[in-house]
Amino acid sequence: MSDMQSPLICRVTTLDLALQQRPWPFADERRGEIDAHFAEQQRLNPNLWNGRVLLGRDPVFAGERLSASYFETDFASFLAWRDWGFPDKEIFNGFGMGALLSIDGAFVCGVMGERTANAGRIYFPSGTPDLDDISGETVDIAGSVMRELEEETGLTAADCRADADWHCIYTGVALAMMQILRVDMSAEALRARIESNLAHQKNPELVGIHLVRSRADLTSAMPRFVTAFIETQLLA
């Protein structure tokens, strides 16, 4: 993901994310191009799967509340929108991230594997919301964070304490909703535990763990919304 504007950082306690049934003109009007693009991406990476995902629009920050609406589309349309430079500027990819924080003050990030659509990128456990993250008529980002955490690292809600508030980093095309997950383990012990879990996964999404203790540990492989969040925490 690239940044379309300087990050807007807001801290909220409530996520009000309504699910709506609505068309996406971009996906409908460019269906043939999108399908051809996805076929080529699948040829390059056969692990890609055209499942259903949820994208957002109309974000509003008011006090301690973030409100937005979400709609369902296919992964092929999302991938084309991303790869073609985000042609529909009214849409954003709004996802939760579990910002793992060790007891000795290090943030714990994962390195994405070659089988993913973000190979080589470094960030916290996360994923674009999908149908598993729907709760009634809303999108459950807190549930998404815990689901992605377990899928990617093997950790569960029992292994961490989630802060009550959310750090929202909005770049125009991406809205990362960060929740700090505090783990009562040292950074090295936490890395060893996650790497042990990865070694037993048949098709792990992550290929390694990257620890961030200071600005010196930030790299160009991290999206801007990740480095922006970490920088605010290092200065706190």
C-alpha cells in the first residue's frame, strides 16, 4: 500500500462500522480488466484466492468514536484497486492490527511470506476484513484482530491484554485500527514462541519476526501507517 496523504492519527474508544449492501461501480465497470489482472497475479502466485472481502468508505472521527460504512466485494477487485493506484478515492482498506508489545517494551511485527499478496512487507498481525468478521449488521474489527493474531502467530486472547482504545492511522486509502496487545513475555521469548508456531504451520503467512525497540529498527518494508503509529509510541 502506498500513502495518498500524510497520516491522520486519532485515538478512539468506539468503532461504529456499519455493513451496507451497495454496488461498487469500479468493480462493475472494469470487470473484464480486473479478472484478467487477477488471472495474471494467480499465475505469478498460485496461492492467491479470490474470496470475499470488506472495504470501507465515509470515515468520520467525532470525539472518541470512529464511524464508517463497509461493503462486500471480491479480492480480485480489491487487488486491482490497490495495484492500479487506488482509482476510486472514496474507498479505503480499513483493517484492524494487533500491535504486539512485549513486557520489555518491544513491538513485535511479522515478515509476510511469498505466498501472500504483501510478500516482504513488515507489520503487525492483520488482514482485510472478510465475511468471518461480520457480526449482525456491523464489522467486528476487535474480533478480526484476534482471529488474525491466532492464524498468523498462534497466540490467542488468553496470551495478551488488549488496550481498550484504538489508535487509528488514516492515509486516505488505508485506515489501520491499531489495538495494543500487551504480552507478559520478553521480546526474545515472544519471538521464539511465534517462530516455533510458524515452524509447525503447513502454509504460514509469516516467514519471520521483526522486533522494534527504537527508530533504528524501522525499515522501508513497513507501511507508513505502521511506522507512524510506532513513532508516536516511542515518543510517548
